[in-house]
Amino acid sequence: MPGVAGNEVLALQLARRSVRRFGPRPVTDEELSALVAAAQSAPTSSNLQPWSVVAVRDPDRKARLAALAGNQAFVAQAPLFLVWVADLSRARRLAAGAGVELAATEYLETTLIGFVDTALAAQNAVLAASSLGLGSVFVGAIRNHPAEVAAELGLPPHAVATFGLAVGTPDPDEPAGVKPRLPPAAVLHRERYDAAADEHISAYDERLAAYNAHYGLAGNWSSRVLARLRGPESMAGRHVLRQTLEALGLPSR
């Protein structure tokens, strides 16, 4: 990449891969503090800071969360499982103490801010983890059973788990690589959006199919997208998320 040789941050970002097998070494409290500090340095809309994170190390709790997140064994196996929470409860408690109403927290815009800011913070933590020699993988399936996850973690009303993040020392024997992404020409538009950029998808499908085959997986990008977005039956229960958010105190109207 011209002009950026030796840039350590870019090197970490470009080498990022999902890690689903971890060594036995615990993630230390000092490392956890560093991850949270990095997360708190992420941008946040109007400095609302509408997120929290729950660090889970207890084996029994990790096992229960793994079951709720699609029975993914690596959730239980990881030494540290971070559950990132879109948290409007803190602002609600602030308002209650001040005796004022927060009507804006009931609108979709504020819920989106909560989810977006949580994701920005978590990605900062992922990069920080990489810099410490730790691997990680996001777990969107934590939204399969949001009410049960909220109960397991003791989340207050107006807070919802957005995703999990398994963290630990990568197992060097795990057969995984850096998964190819769409070519930049398919996602970078200059001045105006150009749908003709889709012409690059077919070549990417061939490349990803070869990558998948190397690791014993089937299919390409297009087939995965079409299957994953087919309909409610492909959403692992998340098609009722709006109703669940309302029940948890985030009506998002």
C-alpha cells in the first residue's frame, strides 16, 4: 500500500481475523482495563456515551451465554467474554435524579445512537486487543435471546445487549486466515453512488469460494448474503427484535 509502509496501526487492522479458538492464558485485569480505556476513546454522539460493557469470566455464566448465543462453544471457551450494551439506563437514572423527563430516549434515533456508539467503542477495543497480542470475534447471536441475556446479566430497563466479543490468546493451531473482503472498487464511490460497482462481485465470489473451500466451507459471498437475508426464518429469532426492545424499555418509535 503506497505511502503507508511501516504503519503499525494499519498493519494490525489489515491483519485482523476472527479467532474462535483460544489458549488457556487468562486476560489480565490490566489488559481488560486497557481494552475499556481504548473503547472509551472512541467517538460518541454529543458525548452521550450511551454504552456499557459487562466482562464475563465465570465459566457457568459463559456457558449459559453460549447456549443463548446459538450454542457457540467458543463463547464458553474464551477466557473473557465481553457483552456490549446499548445503555440508555444511565441517562434515565440521571433524569430521575434531576426530576426531568427524557422523551427523546423513546425514539428510534436515540436507539440508533446507542447501537452505533456501542459498535464504535467495541471496534476500538478489538484493535487494542490486537495490539496486545489478543484475538477476538464478535458474536451477534447474543441478540437471539435479548430478554434472557438481559436477565442473565442483570441489565436494568432501557439497556440491551447489542453483541458479544470473545477475547483471548489465539490458539496457533486454529486453521483460520484473514477472510477476503469485497474489492475496494465495489464499496468506494466517488462523489455519487454508482451501482455499476457491483460488476466486481463476481470476481470476489470466486476468490471467497476458493478461500472457503480451503477451510472446508461451501458457497461464496452472494449465496451467503441471499441465504442470510432471505426472511424471518433466517434471522435466528431476531425478527421480533423491535417488540423485544420495547419490552426492555427502548420503544424506538
